[in-house]
Amino acid sequence: MDPRDTNAAGTNAERARRIFDAIWNERRPEVFDQLCAPDCLIHDPFRGTLDRTGFELLLTTASALEMQLFVDELVEAGDRIALRWSGECIVRGEPMLVTGLSLLRFRDGLLVEQWSAWDTPHFGELLGLVPHGTEAVLPFDRPSPPA
């Protein structure tokens, strides 16, 4: 086990970064088991509310994408972490930039709930899930991290 993955050490902010890096960027879904509570719920604008089983299925699907997520800004307030993030991925041979916000809630060092809002119309259009032109899709540039 990678010592970075244990939930015993570090702040919730460090745990939130590990969740993003290990799960999404390093494709290590086993970290979900180490950092997320058994009753963890993920609220996703595409798929609704997912329990652990649903989220594990989402991770399996997402692992097929060439994707890299970046935490652009993080704010910690008690048991909650707010993240502004961006991502780069290849969908059907097309490069895509996506931006989003996530609010994570921790209990005893484990993630218990996450709410996310992200550029779903653009992503859905590229995946063929949303008809072209259904909603205005604006190009997003990956913002520079604050100095």
C-alpha cells in the first residue's frame, strides 16, 4: 500500500487531492476503498446520486478515457472541501477541456459525500449523449493556478 493513501495522516484537503490524483489521474480505484466511507454518496449531474457500487462502475467506465484532472483551487472549511478543477481528455479522438466544481464532505478522515457540477452539456455532446446544439457550449481554457 502506498503510504500517501492512508487516511490516518494528513488533512482533509490532502485527502481530497489524493482522491483526485490517485483515482482520476493515476487510475488507482483501490484508493476509493481507503479514503471513502462505506456509506459514501457521489452526486453527479450526469448520473444522479451514486453509492459505492455505482461510483466503482463509473470509475471503470472513466478509466477507458485518456484523462487528466487538475485541482486549480481548493478551500477547506471544517469537514468540507471546495475544489475548482479542470480536466483534459480525449473523447472519440477529439481533445476536450472540462471545468467543474466539487464539494466534498469528510467524516473521521473518510469521504462521505461529494457534490459536483461540471461542463456536462459539452462533455455530453462529445460523447453523443446530448444532441448537438441542445444548449450553448462555450469553449473553456484551462485556467492558470493562482500565483
